[in-house]
Amino acid sequence: MIRKTLILLAAVVLGVVAFKALRAESTPGMKFAVVDFQRAINETNDGKKAEASLNAALAEKKKKFDLLKSELDAMKASFDKDRLILTGQALEDKKLALQKKLMEVEQTGSTYEQELGAKKSDALKKILTGLQTVVQNIGKKDNFNFIFERSQGGVLFTSGTPDITDRVIQEYNATAGK
């Protein structure tokens, strides 16, 4: 008798839990959306300006770096040509000058990489902060329960879930100048 009661009680509890789980899945009040931050970054006015600025800075740095590298190449060619006829201190001086130039080229390249990386990071940080604010405002205004970021691999498939990326871009552009 006790065993039958326990089995019946367990069945009722499992039924209630299953009913609540199914009910929670189909709750009509749940609203979801997705946003593609990578696309938003690339398509906002600030994103386009940042990309143009970074490309201009990269072109400038590349031009300076190429000039240094060509100087290094000329020094190396001169060293290779003269090393058979130079001896002693003259050969050592040319070798040291070549090594110094090589270190200068390597340090300059490293410095340029760091400068461009910092510039890119600063631009992205500013844009991402603005995009997050816009997404939060949209979420509050439209009563979304969850807004998922699509481009970072967290969302593999959505069916019927609205993509608010275009709206985020428009609202970001409208508020970015203010």
C-alpha cells in the first residue's frame, strides 16, 4: 500500500514538473532577438570612419617602414659587395651599422604594430560601448527577454527570431553625434 502511494506520488510530482517545463517553453511572453555586432561595427558611421582612419594610418606607417627596409636592403647589398675587399675595423664598422639598422627596422615595425593595435582597440571600445547602450535601450523599449549576439559563435541557428542589427545601426548612427 505504501509502495503504491509512493509510486503514485512520484508520478504526480513528475507530471507537475513536466507540465511546468512545457509551459515555460511555450510562454508567449518571452521575446528573443539577435544582433550581429561585427556587422554593426562595420556598418555604423563611426565604424566606417575608424576603418578609413586605420587604413590611412596603416598606409602611412607602411610607407615609412618600406623606406627603412629599403635602406636596410641597400646597406646589406653594400655590405655583401664590400665584405670581400674590406678587412679589420672597416668591415666590423659596416657589420655593426648593418646590425644597428636591422634592429631599428625591427623595433620600428613592432612600434607601428603596437600603435595601430592600440588605435584599433580604442576605436572598437568606443563603438562597442555605444552599441551595447543602444541594444540595452532597444531591449528595454521593446520588452525583449534576451538579445543574443550572433557573430561571436553563440547563436548557430534562429528561426523566426528577429534580427535587430539594422535597427541598432540606425539608432547608433542617430545618437552617435549627440
